[in-house]
Amino acid sequence: MKTYNLDLRHASSKRRLNATPGNRLEPLKNRLADDSAAIDWAQAELLDFARRARGDDYQYVEGAVTELLPFGTLIDGKDYRRLGRWVCNADGLVWRDSMAAMEE
């Protein structure tokens, strides 16, 4: 089993994501068998959040998925591995692989 982290953020648009104060929820963690299960779990969590949230600051919702590595394990000096992120906006729901995941 691996440990995965999901960071959910929201804003009125992608351009406003980093400029919107208080838009980051407490990270969610889950132990799952593999990356595929983590991506599916993250999608379900993001859609659940997007369904409940209303208003202008929820037009763009993003969920970044990372694998938390075991203690003492580092990849390129980091104790996590980015998988990618789910993005939910007016165009629909899209999975975007991280560059590191695409190189593996």
C-alpha cells in the first residue's frame, strides 16, 4: 500500500488561483494500492467537492495528487512524487499528468 495526498484548491479562474486567499483545503490522505486507484480516488473527491461548492470562487477547482514516499526515500531530493492534477472548470473535467510522471 502507498500513501497519497490530495490538495484541493478553488478560484474564480485559473489565472486567479494563486491570488485567491484561503482557497486551499486541508489536504486529504489515503492509503491505496497503486497510482490508478489514487487517480480515481482523487477524481471522486474533487467531483464531490465541486458538487457541494457554489459561487464565483468555485468556477475553477483543482486537485493535485502526490504519492508520499516512505521515510528516508527521496527522488530528486523530494519526499514525494507528483502524479498530476484533476481540473474542473467550464470546459469539464480533465486529468493533467505531471511532467515528472510523464518522464517515468
